[in-house]
Amino acid sequence: MPNVFGPEFESDRGEPAPFHARGAEIGLQASSRDLGASLYELPPGQAIAPLHLHHNNEEMLIVLSGRPTLRTLEGERELATGEVVSFPAGPEGAHRVDNHGAEPARVLMISTMNEVDVVEYPDSGKVLARSMQRLPDGGLPPGAFRLMARTSDGVGYYDGEL
């Protein structure tokens, strides 16, 4: 049975700095199917992920300890322990979570798990299209589709068609 205060953190997946947060897929560990729950422990100076937004999944953040900083398209603000923030699907849900403090921060991210999703990364101009969520080992299930590209690389609808 998973526990947010005594989690089984996953092994390091080799993310580049500043994205060295430890993570535990609490939802998968609890056999959840339609809701995701990811626990992150952020050392000082680290972040969970780049600024991003989902077009077909909603997320919610709960601060369990520390004082992480939330960045949205409107700016940044420090969060308090116990604070809950919702990130609806679409641009209004864009977010990035960093730890600018001197102590580790721990947050729980809860999300819907809609298999088909488009994720935008406003800072880098990238987009991720995916048809299925990753497996606990980080791999993709059979038949999954996953494509990361720059939005500037788009082609016309009939490009390459006969």
C-alpha cells in the first residue's frame, strides 16, 4: 500500500538539471486507473517539469511540505504547506513547480488520466501528442503513440498526400 510520507521513489531517470525531483507514481502503486497521483520531492534549486499545459487532462497540486514556487503564465508565487492549486485543461492551467527554498519540498500531483492528450511547452515551443500514458517503468504500452515536436515544424494538411 503506497504512503505519501513513506513512498517508494522510482529510480533516477536521468533528467537534466534543474529537473531532478524524486518521484513516486502513487496512483499506479495503488492500482488507480482513471486518476493519476504522483508524489514529488524537490531538492533546493530543482523543478518537477518545464512550464507546460495539458489540453485533455486536469491536474491538482497539494503541497505536503516545504515552500515550492508555482509559475503560471501570469507570474510566480510561493506556495504554503497545505495549499491546493488546480490546473484546468488548456492555457489557464499552464504551470511549473520549482523549489527556490533552502529545504526540500514535497508535493502531490493528482490528475485525470485521459489517454489521448496534447501537452504544450510554452517556453520551448514544443508540443507532445500522446495516445496512452507511460507504464510504471517509463516505457510505452503496445500500440501507444507518442510524438514530441516543435510547433514551428508543422506541415500542411495535404503535405505528402497523393
